[in-house]
Amino acid sequence: MKIEVRLDHDGDVWGAFAEGAELHGCVVGAGNTRESVLADFQEALKFHIAGLREDGIDVPDVTQIAIREIVETRELAAA
């Protein structure tokens, strides 16, 4: 299975996000660097898949992770 991971950052905060029917939900990671967010995401993905398999859900092995890095800057509206 190939999954696409959205990778985003705002200053010193990085986030990673993937979702899909094959994942039966979503997986997220966070970190202070690109490398740390990817490591955190991979650990979260392993944990998520192991939990699905423990619940009896047949999940294919992840064979490839495609990174889609979001580079645009966003302005947040005032609350």
C-alpha cells in the first residue's frame, strides 16, 4: 500500500497527516524539525496499523510513503 503524507510547517512546528479508507482513519505526527515529524509519523503509523490488525482488520503493509510538502503560508482569521 502506498500512502500520501501531507507535511506542513509554521515556524518551529511541523505536522504530518495521512488519511484514507485503507488506513481506516487518519494518522498524524508532530515535531520541531522535518526529520522529527517524519520519525513521529512513522511510529504513529506503525502503532495505528498494529492496532487495526489486533482488531482483526486486514491492512496491507505500507510499501511506500509519498511526502507532499505544503509550502504556502497561511493567515489565520482572528477568532
